[in-house]
Amino acid sequence: MRKIRRFTVLCFMSCLWAFFSLCGAGAEMPAPEDPQMVDLDLSEMSGTVVYAQVYNMMYDPNAYLGKIIRMAGYYNYFDDQANGIVYHACIVPDATACCAQGIEFVWAGDHKWPDEYPEIGTDIIVTGRLEIYEENGSKYLHLVDAELIRSQEGQL
């Protein structure tokens, strides 16, 4: 009986400790508007995990909308000359490099195309807020207000 009571007290104390730890941690967290805050950092994960996570974002975007996401991959673009739009993307191959997933991004600021953009295939890290937009009756995901850096050389 004494062991059960001790166990109950320990559980109660652990729950209190966890509760107060979480309350204290919440008070010190940066505001969501803080550009340094990242909700999902894919940049340090393996290619297979990132591939799966990006696939999941495409499959169930509502769970990720409005979140700040950082990902590492390589730069690519699509020049839609018929509509006069250039789409920029961070592409992430899976571990065997047979398949790839990518997320379109909109680089924050005023950057001259193509002069200020990296070459195709350049390793990049992109951080931005995930949003959905509609174009020609279809919905697409992209990272907006994105920060773009070359993963080898520092910020572009």
C-alpha cells in the first residue's frame, strides 16, 4: 500500500513539473511573427524523410498551412512563357534519387530574374510560410516571404 501511495505522489509531482515546465516554456517562446521561428525544419532530415514529409504536405496541406517551413534541396524553375510567369522551386530527391518532391517558393524582396537567382541544381535552403493559391482552377502550395540561401556559400 505504501508503494502505491509513493507511486501516486511521484506521478502527481511529475505531472505538476511537466505542467509548470510547459507553462514557463510557453511564456518564453518567440511570437509567431518572429522570422527566426521555424515550425517544421526539414533541412537536417534525410532525403527519404523529407520526401515523405513533402508528399504528406501535398496530400494534406491543411495541417501545414500558415506554418514556417525550412527545407534544403536544389534550385529549379519553370518559365511559363505563355503566361509570363516564372515559378521557382526547392526540389528534394528521395534517398535513391529516383523520385523527387518539390515546393514552389516566392523569394521575399525584389530580385531580378534571372540575374540574382542561382543556377539550376544549386544546393539551397529555403525558409517560408506555406500557403495555398489557386490558378486556372487548380490549387497549388508555395512558400511565401521566403528566405533563400545557398547551402554552401551563405545568403544570396
